[in-house]
Amino acid sequence: MSFTTISVIGLGYIGLPTAAAFASRQKQVVGVDINARAVETINRGEIHIVEPDLDRVVKEAVDGG
């Protein structure tokens, strides 16, 4: 099965690292969360949770489009 766009519902401790992992593999990721502040933070290339090295992966994904 081949796909290029992945949706991740919930961008907390499970969803955000999952979304970042897919994005780091050149997949288009659409992340959805009810927490608007978390979404705004992620869209700036920052993270709202504590996870080693995740900030770098998210920043690269956001900067890469």
C-alpha cells in the first residue's frame, strides 16, 4: 500500500511523536488536536511536551513544509 498523506488525531505524547516520525520520512502529515494552543505551538516548529530530540524533528518538519 502506498500513501503520501497521513492524518494524526491528537497531538499529545503519542500523536505528536508519531506525526513527527511520519513527517521525517517525507510524508505529508495533517495533525488535528482540540487544544488550539498546542496546534499553534507546533505550527511555529516548537513542541508543548517533553520528549528528547522531538523539538528538532518537529522544527525540521515544519520548516520543510
